[in-house]
Amino acid sequence: MPHPNPSTPLLATASADKTVNVWSLRDFSLISTISGGHKRSVRTVAWKDFGRSKRKKKQRDPVVLGTGSFDANVGIWVWNDDRRWTRLRNQDEQQGRKQDAAAQEATLADEDEIDMTREANDEEDEEWHFSTLLTGPDSEIKSIEFSPPHYSANLLATSSRDKSVWIWEEVEPEEWETIAVLGEHTGDVKCVSWCAGARRGGRRGTKRRRLENEDDVGDADVEMENVQSNGTSASLNLEADEGSDDVVGSRNILASGSYDDTIRLWRDADEEGDWICVGVIEGHTGTVWDLKWEGHINYSVLNLALCTSNSAFTDFEADWAPRIVSCSDDLTVRVWRRELSDAEKEKRKQTRTSSAVPTGFASARLPSIIRPQSAMERWVEDATLPAVHVRSVYAVDWSKRSGLVVSCGGDGTIAVYREVVDMQPSTSTASDADVVMNGMVAASNPATTSNTDSESTYTLHRTKWTLVAIMEGAHDEYEINHVCWAARRDPGRRFEGEEVIVSTADDGDVKIWTLPYGVGDDPYVGR
């Protein structure tokens, strides 16, 4: 699991020897080993994300790691960083590294980088402080995840073999309390994931978009292990907006996947501490091993030829809601989307109408007469990704930067998928040909004066998922247990924002994989 803060280039891996290894993504060296907290194998790890710190420069956020074990306990660790915080540029100078211009610019911008060099007297210090031990579940911990930093409370979700999901809240620094125990799954719960939403623009920092050359559409080929796909993306000019730090699509809702073949959604419906199940996603015919929320807004689905103003982007972002990708024992990787109820659609229309009324206009202050919406949500299958795996699919991750999806499984294969515009003419009927997003039907013609189901300021392209990269036998004959995306931070980084794939397997190895850069580049290279 890579650290979410780009100024903290760390990677944590769990091990059967009851330890957790912490690696540097700068040079892939082992920084430290956490031990002594668990009595059995450590199965899962998670970093706490503090987001974009508002602290003063001398008051930096701590580095906090959560661990879940077969001993049914959760440990929370804090890194003793009293003498480790410094500018990473000094570390690079001491080691004599040469960085490219983009990496150097990013390094200079991050003044809170960690110096991960180790001094002789460091051995005398306690590297990791065992802050908290959380107990309660009756069996091994399968998954843990801290809530996003923009949630109103600091939450931690855990899942267990005892078929339960536990939610904890940090009521005081390093003091956690149980606020919910959810037991509606009928099988052990394999994974949990919070809905974090996505930042506007999908790039590092905050961005705003504007239209440019609506007819400018380019093709790109990516070749990998004799697998080719053609992707089409719209041309957007992304401009920085220093005053914006918007996250869209975020909701205080938790998703869990289980041995009972279902995905359940949980939230505090009345915001009074009463967590309930608000949705059940059925469709997999085997254990749901892993799931992730979408964290990237795919602006290429907008039909730029029919979007003529920035209001199209505003409305598109207002309608956008993250989907869920899941993988299963049934050998499939599937994407799910939420369908809004009629009441929610009506409320959305009313919100737009109210926002369009000039400030001070009487009707803008009229109370809503819409009835409270039902707590239950309806989710439907949006897509099944191209079939690749021939054995159980154990892990999946959805890139917050590129929108690429990566999966791995018991067959030792790593696969990468991309959602692209489908340029093939639709053979569906007129009613079936409408593109749907979150239960809202995009219109066939743009409208600038109304936002109803049949009239909208934007239109969407039809999309499809394609396989863009595959690596068979990535860990030789061993099963691959986990894959995830991580920002590339080593000196070999080829461009700003480059990502790598991290994989772990039964052979005990941790491998880092790079994607091809442009058309015709070399396929994945394992390090």
C-alpha cells in the first residue's frame, strides 16, 4: 500500500512473519521493519491520509499506519520522525542523484519531504510507536481502511472473517471508539472501501477545465504482449485554479465485499450514529475479493462537438458520481453504477433551478417540498471488463490519476484496462442508445435553458472497456495477491505524474511495474 501523500514516498507491505516492511519509493530500499505488535500473520495495511495539510510548515502531519492481523486485532502505528523530516532535495544531493527537470521541480515544491536516510544513532530510537490496539472482531482481520481526510470525522473501517464490518471513530488523538458493528453479510467480509470522490481535473493539484477544439480527437495505440487497443480521448485544456480545492462525488458511505458473493453499502442514514445497509449489489457468482471506488473523472466521455460552454462541465461535474469496480471468484472484473430514484432526480433538477435564480430572488428561498428520499439505493452493472483471468481475481485498483484499472489473480496475470470512447455505430434502438450516467439520460441534443432528463447542457459519448496491457506469469508460477497504483518517485521517472503498478505474490516478492510511455514503447519491466 503506497502512502497517499506525494511528499511521503513510502510503501508498506504485510507479511506472514508477523511484520510489516516499509520501503522507499525513491530507491526501492527497505527503510524499516515493524514488529512486535501482532501474534500472527499481518494480512492488511493502510495509511492514514491527512490530505493537504493546513498546518504551519514546522507542524507537519504524522505518518500513521494501520495493520490488520490473523490475531483478530488492528494496530495503529505512528512513525517517530523527530529527526527524519527534511527537504528531500538534501538527500538527493548527498547521494549524488541526478533528476530530470520535472522531478526536480516537483521536489522543490514539496518542502515537507521525508529524509529516509538512516543514521547510526537511529537504532537507539523507537522507530514506530505502537499507538493503539483495537480489539473486538472474533476472527482474522481481512481488510482495513481509513476514511478520506475531507470526511467530517476520522473513521476506520475493518472487515473480518467473522462476517462483520466494524467502524471506529478517532474521538481524540490516538483514542478510538467503536461506533458501529455491521453484521448483515452471510460470509466472511473480504474488503472494505470508503467513497472518497474525485478532484476536479483529475490531475495533481487543483484544476479547472475549459473547452478547446471540440473536434480535436486523437487516437492512441498501446501495445503490450501482442494485445492492442485503440483509445479515443477528447482534447481538454486544463488550467490551474489556485483558489479551488473541490472534491466532487464524495459521500460518507462504505462499501464491503464478501464471501456471500455480494457487495453491501453502509452509511449513517440519519447522521445520528445509526449505520445501516443502504444497498446490496448482486451479480457476481463467486466471492467478491476486492473492490474500489472510482476516483477519476473521465472528461473524455463528454461530446465536445455538442458542448459549447463551461456550464456543460459544471453540470457534468454536478451529475458525476463515482462507480465501483469489483473482482471475484467468478473470474470477472465488473463496474457498477448507482441509479438515482425519481425523488433524487427531481431534487437535482430543483437544485439546478434554484442555483440559476439571481441572488435575493424570493423563490430561491422557498423551502423544498420534496419528500425525504428513501435510504435504500439501487445499483446496476455498468460493464463487465474484457475477460482475461482464468482463475480467481484477487485484487483490483482504479487509478485516481489516469482512470486505468489494474487487476491480478490466482493465474499469476496482471491486466490493465482503459475506458475509451466507443466510435462504432450503435445497433441499439433509439431508446436504448441514450447514454446513461447515474440514472440520468443524456440528451441527443444540447439545451442551454433547461436541465431535465431529456434536455441537458452536455451530451456523453458511448464508452467501452479495452485491455491495454497484460503480463502473464508476472511472479512466475505464483499466485498474485495484490496490485495497486503508486506515483512513481524514483530518479528514473520519465514524466511528471507517472504511475507504477505494485504487485505482491506468494513468492514473497514485491515488484514494481512501469507502463509503456507512448506508442511502441517497451512492455512492462519488472524491477
